[in-house]
Amino acid sequence: MLSACTTSPESARVKKTLEHTTAERQTVASIALAQVGDAYGSHMAGPDQFDDSGLAYYAYRQNGRTLPRSLSDQLDAGQPIPLSAAKPGDLVFFRMDSPDGRGRLTVGILIDPTIAIIALPGTSAQGGGVRRVALNGQHWSQRMVGVSRILPDASPSS
């Protein structure tokens, strides 16, 4: 699926962003990106079904990094940063509507400054599953509550 999109301007921008970050950040972001199209599964952390925190847990674990499994622990694990300072592999948190009207938090993995990968409840026909979301669009920008840095903020050694 990814190879079919490699010529789009968005894919070229993502590729360039990933080339200019650390290998560790590249790996976490690439693992998350490779899951796009996988199904949503409540309490699942891969390899073919994910909930939101399970996707982040999986991407970090595949990179040999420890990340708590629960969303609340993931929220507490990192250092809050502004979106303008975010890099691939950082966690981005959103407040989502829920049927009871209270809302709930969900987490995604930043791929580049305008794209995150997130696992949403529901079938793919309902807009659920692991998918790319545009952070510069009104829907997601209005729901964003914060960005958290887990990985070290080091420059790539090139």
C-alpha cells in the first residue's frame, strides 16, 4: 500500500521528514505508518489489530523501547511539548466525542508536522481502524489536547 503512494506530494514530504530525523524516530514512525489499514481491536496491541494505546505500545516495542501499555500511563510517560516542536515518533493526544457525552482521550504517533497515525474504533467502512489523520485539518486540530516526547531529542548523525 505504501509503495502505491510514494509519488504523492504528501508521501514525498513524509519521506523527507523521516530521512531528516534519528534512526530511532524513523523506526517508530515507520512501524506506525506500516500499520495503516489494519483493523481496530479493543485491548489489542498488534500485530494485525490495535487500539490507540496498543498501536503506540507496539511501535515503540518493535523499536526496543519501553512505553507503558495504558493510555493514561503513556500520557504521563513523556515530556509535554508544543506541536511546533514535535518530531516523528512523538505522541499526540486527542479528546474524542463519546456516546455518553463525556469524551475520551486517544493517542496517535506523529509522522510529520501535519500527519499522525491513529487507531480508531469501528470498521474501516465506519472510518475506524488504523489510519492517517491530517493535523492541519479543522476536525483533528480542534480535538488535539497535547503532544508528548518519549524519545530523546537528538539530531541525526549524518
